Amino acid sequence: MNTQNDSHFLEIFNNGHTITHTNFWESQIARKGFFFLSINGGAARLLVPENFQSLQNITSCDYIILTRGLWLGSPSYELLFEDHSDAPYMLHMTYGSYDRLLPASEAGRDFPLLVYVRGEEHPVIVSRKPARYRFVSQLPWMKPIKFPPVIPDAPLSQKTGAHS
């Protein structure tokens, strides 16, 4: 998968939902401190920039709610890291910080969300949590869900999960 970003290409090499190699941590987006969301193999994968100081905020949650909607007129994602506090950690990701938009028809699906950090030889998964996808008209949404997601045994359908 190649995503054009600041005149450079972000490369992500996949084996299903596993990222085997990426140049994310050398990219402008990572150097500027931005996250990147990639979807492949039935999973969402969040790449964390090295300068992020609060990794526990996104790894200690019970589950993630991935909401797609318009943010300032642009298709975007909101990631709410549900820890049952009054102020769960959230990320808003606009164009250029994700590789694809999930279709509205996939709303309600549960899948794993893997959090990746830079490793010595390859990206390292530091968290694997259940996530639920929802589609709304406008962001921010910031609303909880009634029933927590579970990681399904089967991957998402091929239309949302397979590209390299």
C-alpha cells in the first residue's frame, strides 16, 4: 500500500492484518507527531509516532469506537478509547492520516484495532483491542455505545480488508 504524503510515499507492507514493514516512522507525518490509521486484513492498525508521550492512554482502554463522519467538511475518523472515565482519550484523523474510508454499509461491525510502535527490526504491536465501527454525519460525535465490541473470530469481509 502506498499513500502519497508530503511528496513522499508512505509504504505499508502487510501479511493479513499484520504490518511487516513500513517507512511510517521516517515520514513527515510521523515526524510532525501525527498518527496514521491503516485498514487491512480485517483489522484497523494505528501507527503511533515516536514522540507520543501518552501511550498508556490508548493501550489501557477496554475497547475503541471508530466513528467516520465529516470533520470541517472533510471525511474523517474519530477514535474514542473507552476507559469508562468522564474523559476518555480521543483522536481525530483527517485526510492524509488514514489510508482508506470504510463504507457506511460496514457500520456496526466489530474488528480488532492493533496499536503499532516502532521496533528495532519491524513494527511492534503493543495493544490489540476490540473496536466497533460506526458512521455518522458530523464529527465530533463522542458518544458511548450500548454494548461493547468483541473481536470476531472471522475477519471483516474482503471488501473492507484486502489490499497490500
